[in-house]
Amino acid sequence: MAGTGPEARMTTHHLPAEQATATQVLSRDTPPVLRIEAGDRVVVGSLDARGHLERQRTPGAVTPYRFPDRQGHALTGPIEVAGAVPGDVLGVRFEALETADWGWTAAARHDDDFTRRLGLEGTDPAWLLWDLDAAAGTGTDQYGHVVRLAPFLGVVGLPPTEPGQHSTTPPRTAGGGNIDCRELTAGSTLFLPVTVPGALLHLGDGHAAQGDGEVGGTAIECGMTTTITVDVVRDAPLASIHAVTPTARITFGFDADLNRATADALGAMLTWLQQLHGLERRTALALASAVVDLRVTQIANRTWGVHAVLGHDAVGRA
């Protein structure tokens, strides 16, 4: 990795969530709001996905938004990483994630085949309004339900190679974006193949807690203060999006077809298993059947997400 040797000097930058640092689209044409060197640390502020500028006083209440003509997630960035070029891999290490003091969840907002199969035809959306206690690590909704917080960012990504403005909604195999993987908590590193010169990293969509699948369409959506260290990696084990967390290695698949998303996530994990244990591919699949978990990352973003998980202690040596 560049910039991580003992002689490296780390610079810490602060990037608050302001109008001048905000965007709601992914585009290689958006001017960077910050330029950093590989190995630098950035403390990034972000609003919740909708960009609320004020706390909701009642569940679902309308408040002023960062972007009144909302097109996508309220993101912070882009951040240019000096020297990053296509062919490199960007390593984004999450050092710390601290939630704002409130958040919200909405479900059954769309009357479609999925909600109708859940028995929700013709019903109004449900809204939860959460008080978040970052110090205690808990969230409490208006009904008194208490959940444990495990904060992460839903959107961490680079723009597509094509010019123009692109939606923040679907995750992409090139650049990532709205991955919504609950495993990417503090201590994790997400590896994103660089799509454009300078990488142009976008972050936001804070989630205080979420289950695998994000089954209602939203998590506990909240503002976030995230501390990241960003590096340029030229010896990554995979050319596709992957991650290392405190407990596991993770690979991803994204596709409108769940079967293809699953095959992509598992295929990347087989490649990693081959490298780790010197296996031919069929044997790697046999071993994966004993030690790899497949999880539906999210079903909320037009494109299915699947991630394959290999625990660090899953395979030992006799």
C-alpha cells in the first residue's frame, strides 16, 4: 500500500457536511471538494440519506432538506486522491463512525408486488423516529423499542467511468456506491477498484443499525461523523470490490438477478480461497461449502446485493 510505511506522515483533514461539500449524484465531472494524499485521514460529516437539515419532531414529518429537488442520497464529496488511477484499488478504512442524535426508518412506502406479497396492499407507510445515544450504543423509537447500534455508511463509492450524472441508488460492480453492507463497521476496510483519475470518493447515507437485506427499504437513517483513512493499494488480492473486517473477509455481487449477484460474490470468494490456501477452483468450492456464508446485503436498491463471508478463523491447519 502507498503511504503506510513507517516514514509516512499522515495528514488529517476535516470535511463537514455543508452545501459546498454536498452532492446527490455520482459524476466524474463533479469538481472535488477536497484533495488528499494516499495515507491521509479524513473526518467526514454527512447528513442522513434524505438530507434533513433539522430533526423531525414527529415520525415522517417534513423538514427542510439539503436538496429540495431530491434526486438521490445526500452525499459528501467527491474527495480526490492524488495519484489514484484506473487499475489501482482504493482502500477505505473506517476508523470510527459516530451517529447523530436522531434517525428515522420508513417502510411500505411503495405499493408494489413485493409489499402486496407481504400483505401490505393499500396501507400507508410506517415511520419510526429514533433517539440515538452514541455513547450507550442504543436507539429508542417512539414505541419504546430499544435496539443496539452498529453504525456504518450505506454509500461509499466512486463515479462510473461514463461522463454525466448517475443515480446514487443502485450499487455498481465498478465503483461500488450504495452497497448497504452492515458488516462495514469501525475497523473494516472496503476496497474499491478505481474507476476514474483521482478516484473521486463519495460518502454518506449513514445507518445507525440495519439487518441483512434492509428489508423495509430503509435502515435507521441518520447523519454520521466518519473517520476514514484512505490509501491507494497496488497489491490487492482481488480486482473486484471486497472488504476485510475485524472478523472476516467479504466479497460482493450486484445484479438485478439474484442468481448472478450470488455467483459473482461466491466466485470472487473462491478466487480469494484459492490464493489463501493454494487450491484449484473445484476444491475451493468444496471448502467454501463448509466455511463461507452467503448473505443478502440488500433488496432495496433496484439491484440485488449479495455478500460472501469467510471468517478469519474459519479454516485452520492440522
